[in-house]
Amino acid sequence: SIGLYMYLWTAMMTIHWVTSIDIVNAWSSDGGDRIIFFSKIEQTVTILTLFTQFFLTSTIIRFAGPKNILMFYGFIFMGAFIGYYLNPSIGYVFVITIILRLFEYAINKTTREIVFSYLKQNDRYKSSVFIDTFCTRLGDLSGSLFISLGNLIGVGFSLIPLFAIPITGIFSYFGLKIAKETKI
């Protein structure tokens, strides 16, 4: 279940990135502007993640619980994809990218590590390496193929994130399933 969760997460992040890149390219054709834009995202994510990890992560995990955190990520993606349809702007790309990356680095990744800690040591190392390499790279490929397939069948670029919304539901389901399987 955690392998499928990581696969779906990576596929949805790829859909997010390809969608956002199209918006950024429409915003500015100047490479310097785009570098500055992405560097501002990186600086903001780094500062917010550091603060969150030091002061909030353990409280959030204790309060919400791993099950709710793993499930909630799908709802964040759902909101992100709906937002790309309703407001495909550079400001939205800035905000939603920060939210997605902050949640991933500060809360979700830590929660997944808690899930891995319930496995036997040998199983933990084997599955962690497999998931971090095979499942996430396959998710990258699948997300790209999803967008390419949408373009091939003539789905407008702005509609592709809407077609990804059912994947967010499956993603949330696997978040719940992981928590039940590990009895967290």
C-alpha cells in the first residue's frame, strides 16, 4: 500500500509540475524571471519547512494522527487541481507549490517514516529503497504519460488537472489503508 501511495503521490506531483510549468512559461519567457520565481519558492519552502519541523510537526502528527495526515494529502491535491482549473495564475502556482512541498517535507514524509518504523528492520530497509527508487520513478513516468495521453486525445491543458481528481481519491484511500495495515 505504501508503494502505491508513493507511486500515486509522485504521479500527482508530476501532473502538478507540468501544469505549473505551462503557467510559468505563459507568464514569462525570460529565463531569469523564471529562475527568480522558482528560487523564491525554494527559499519560502526551506524557511517554512525548517520552522514547521522544529516547532509544529510532532504536534500536528500527534493531534491529527498518521491516518488523517496520509489521507489528507489527497484532499490537498484535489484542491490544487481544482485551483489550476479555476485560477491558472502565477500567484496560484507560487502558493500551491509552497503548500504541497511544505506538507510533503514537513509533515507527510515524517509520517511515512513513522509507518516504516513499524516494519521489521530488514523489511524496512528493503522496502524503503524499492519504494524510493522504483515506485517514485514509475510515478514520474505515469504522471507524464497521463498528461501526454490527455494531450493526445485532445483534452485541453487546463482540463488535465481535473481529470486527475479521481486519482486524488485513490491516493487518499491508500493513505487510510496504510494506517489500517500498520495499525497506527
